[in-house]
Amino acid sequence: SPPRSEVAAPKVNPFKTLADHIEEYGEDWKAWYDLEAPEQSPMPGGFSDTLDIFEQMLLLRCVRVDRITVAVTRYVISRMGEKYVQPPNLDYPRIYSMSNALTPVVFVLSPGADPAFDVFRLGEDLGYRPGAKLKYMALGQGMGPKAAEMLEMGSTRGLWVMLQNCHLLPSWLKTLEKILEKITKPNKDFRLWLTTDPTDRFPLGILQRSLKVVTEPPNGLKLNIRASYAKITEENLADCPHHGFRPLTYVLAFFHAIVQERRKYGKLGWNVAYDFNETDFRISHLLINTYLTKAFDNKDDVLPWGTLRYLIGEAMYGGRVSDSFDRRILTTYLNEYLGDFLFDTFQPFHFYQNEDVDYVIPEHGPRDNYTRMIDKLPLVQTPEAFGLHGNADISYYTNATKELWTNLVDLQPRVAGKSGGISREDFIAQVAADVLSKIPPPFDMPVIKKKIGIPSPTQVVLLQELARYNLLVLKMLSTLKSLQKALSGEIGMSGDLDLLATALFNGTLPAVWAKMTAATEKKLGSWMMWFERRFAQYTDWVENGEPAVMWLSGLHIPETYTAALVQTACRDKGWPLDKSTLYTKVTQYTDASQITERMPHGAYVQGLYLEGASWDLEKSILRRQDPKVLVTELPILQVIPIEASKLKLQSTFKTPVYVTQSRRNAMGVGLVFEADLSTEEHGSHWVLQGVALS
């Protein structure tokens, strides 16, 4: 036979036998799927050898979406090297050496990173003391003229000028650009330092002439605590004579790391991504020093825990927190971390403990005791260290993957290839025609209003919902018909129509429709199913009266419906409206068909999904999530109006109900009401698990 090298190997599809193998060896594949990190273990049937590293990623994409970002990182390391996936450590003297009087340094901030103190430290080392030869200010409303004056003085006298938070005064940045253009011969010692969040309103002219530095906070509890201790000296620790100061410094560093790192879990962590930074830690550390020194001087046996919890949780860190449910998380952590139990010798305190790791307060002693313990901590922590369920990692990685796909889709070429297949324009035309065929005619509002007569509070809600639905229907009809004309060449393709076409091509909800509908994260296909189901509920409501079970997700503004339920009960029973409220009970019903009659006051509600916990149908209580089950549908919920003075609830957890899984934003938009869910666990457990309904 001829040598192997002379025989051209036929190109075989490496996935040809995959489906049959999965069918035949289902249990082996299920065991691989259930692994915490399947990308690090060999695939069944030797597929790890027959598939190259990129083909393995394609398979992983179909089976375990949440592990794709980790696999992509491993792929980059294998192809390009580790330095491309690790954030660089900033060398401030080197940054200074690369700058000059005409080259500003722009720090692009990421949450939790604050380069100001590092610049101040560099300034002190080089003889530019903050406040003297280093002038600094945080930009805000009306601060532009003062900043311009500072720049003028700095450029002529050779001072350093630092302008922080440029993104908060975007209107003045154009003026800043003109000022910099006029400074042609500054003193050679002049330096301009700017800090800004990523914003599209930052002038390109400044960016082009500047040195750009991206700051990243340390990633993970270990690196975060280590970064805090890097700025604490033995002298700082010796400054307070109280025995509890050193342990409390470690507790504060751990708390600081926890609140910063919790942000990576998205809405499961915080409703709003807060910029907790080094300033919060430093001031809180000074507060602990002050109060413990005072307790030592007064020979107090009891430390002022309540005061410390309030000042740290409500003033220092809590001063940044705008969301009431986020404040609940913050105060829960401080209740868990601050108290006399820290010094109980019989029951040592553990932040978190499992078979692999034990987060404890190190033995009392010099600073080295604490840094040695920090070095022994694992580089990557389990979500359970934050009080979250292990599933939180899946949510985090899945969302990171979704963001990666969204960006990749946006980067796709907008022109279809010529080599066979349907063209981009034909595909868009097909989708537009398909959507048009599913749009119902608008509701005849005058006829419906005549049929209703004098409306009840819930009928007022119906009329408002139908009016909004009609506006959406008319907008969809007009934009799709205009797009069809543009595709056939009858009219020009405007910018808005081009955005609509791109959305239809990518399978996303067009922005022009999203503005006129309830907040949603759905893609176009699932949104159209929701749109049609919403029409069916409205039609049933118009023809047969209020449904026995209300599909709350199908309402444009669901909070108006819950408010109408309270109004109706108040009218019928003569209760004062301002002293009435709602409470909820979870029923045993799992399907709307099991309920035939409406509640006389209140409503049965379906379509709510529980995140951060699961539901025990037998006991009717919250229970911990099952592995890899991130969301559970809640059985049908009773929403019951009641006089606030008569409401006495025990063993329940106040659970926020949000419009979408994006929860509530910084403006407070997104909350519908609070549900009362029964529990046998302490409420703090569910607070830290991030439990919510949507």
C-alpha cells in the first residue's frame, strides 16, 4: 500500500456521528453536561480528540451556554497567550513618564476603580502635593468656569490639574476641548489628568491627543481584600489601641470586597451597579478607628454596633444606594458581619465555610498575620460566599455569553454574500410580511366605551391598556408598510427604517416598537407570541368581562391593575383608600383552567417567575433552588386587598415583583408590587440570595 502521506484524507464532517453517539450513550453525556466545568473534562466517545478546540466550543455552545465565556478565554490563551486575558497592573510612574504638558491623561473608569488616590500618591512622591501644586476638583453642574480658571493657572505655573467625573458635565467638555487647543506653549511641568466613565459624549479631539488609561478594579474576593490591605500599614493598625480594631479592619475589608464583587452577578447582585470604591473603605475605617478609640478611652465593655452599622450601612456605603431593596441587602450584610459574635471564643465566626474553603477572621496579631491568611484564600470564590446560590454563576456566565453574542451579531457584515442562499433584503421582506400577517386590527374604542358605560376602576385599566395597544398596532402597521415600500424602491430608506430592517434581520425587537410596549427583554420571535397572547387576553376581557385569572405579564402597566383592585375593594367596603393595601397568598393551582370563578375582591394572577429560589408546592413555602434551575414558575397567586391596620403576617418574606428580569433601574422604574411568600428560613437568607418575581 502507498505511504499514508500520499493518500489525501477525505474531509469528514467531525459532527456527523455526534447525534447518534449522544442518543446511544445518553447517560455519559448527561454526566458530562452536569459537571460544574465541562470544558475542562474530556467529552464522551473521544470527541475531545476528534474535534479541535474551536469545534469543541461550538458543541459547548449548544449544550452549556453558561460556560462559553470561560471556553473563549481558554481558546484565546491557547492561541495567543495568557497576557491577552489578564488586566494589566497600572504603573503610575510609567504613565507619567509617557505623558507631557500637551498630552492629557484620560482614565476611563470601570465601576469600583478610583485612580485619584494613586495620582495623589504619585504627586506627593514627585513634589506635587494635593491642594498645593496638584489642583483637583470633581466636575458637576456649574463647575465649568472654575475648572477653566484652574487650567489657565496650571498651564502657566506648571501645576498638575485633575478633573474628575468628566462624564457628569458633558456639555462643558466641548469648551474644555477649545481651551486645550489654545494652550500651545504651557509650562513643561504642567499635567492634566481627567477621569470619566465610558460615554459617547466625550469629545474625540481630546481623546485623540491624550494618553488613554483603562482602570480595572481587582477581580475576586482575594485580590480585592489584598488591594485594601496594600494601602494599610502596621502604623495604621497600631493607631487604635482597642483590641477589636485589627479584626474589624479585616471584617471591613471583607465587606468592601463582598459589596464590590456582588456587582458581577448583575441584577441578582444589585438592582443598580453602585460605584463603591476606596473612599468608602477609607472613611469607614476612620470611623471604626474613632469609635473604638473612644470606647477604649471610656473603658466601655460594649461597642456601639448600632452606630457603626448605621454610619457604614446608611451613610458611607449606603449613601450611594438609591434602591430600597439594595439597601436591604447592605444592612443584612452588616447585621451578619458586625456584632459581639465576632469575638465569641466558643463559637468562632465564619463569613462562609465549606469543604474547600473557610473565610474566617485571621488570628489577632501584626499585619502579616492578615496578609498571610489573604494569600491562602482561593483566587476564584463560590457565589455562596456572598450568600447567593451556586446557580448565580450560571446566570452571570449566561448573561456574559448573551452580551458576547449581541456584540458579535452587531459586528456582522450588513451586505449578504452572493454565493447562493437568500439575500438580506429578501429575508427582511419575508419577516416583515410574516409579522404583518399576524397583526390584528385595532380595537374599536367608541363601541367598547359605549358597551361599558360608566367604567369600574378595573375597566378604566382595560380602556387604558386597549388605547396603548392600538397605538402599538398602528405604529407596527405604518412602519412595516413603509419598510416594504423602501425595499421595493418606491420610497427612500430612512435611518429609522434602516434600524427597523436591521432589527428584523437580527431577530431583535425594533426600538421604534419597544418604546410603545411594556418593558421586555424578549427577542422578536418570542415577543410576537407574547403580542398575540396579549391580544387574546384583551379580546376575552372585552367580550366576557374580567378574566378569572389575570395574566399580569400581558398588561402594559400592571401596577395600575393592582391599584384598581384596591380601589374597587375600598368603594365596596367603605375603606379609606390611603389606609388600604395588598397582601398575597400562593395557591395550590398551577393552571388557570383549574379556576372558574373570579375572586369577589382581589384577583388570581398567573405568569410570575421566581428567581433566586424555588417553590415547594406541597408545603407552600420558599425553598432553595435545584442545581441548574435558575427560574421557577410560581403557582397562581392570590392578590387580596385589605385594610393596613388588619394585616398581620408571620413567617413571610417580602418579595419584589418586577416587570422583567432587569428588575428596577436607578430611576426606580420596574417595580410592580411586593408579594408575601411563606418561608421557614430567616428572611436574611432570601435577601442575600437575591429572590424576586418577574
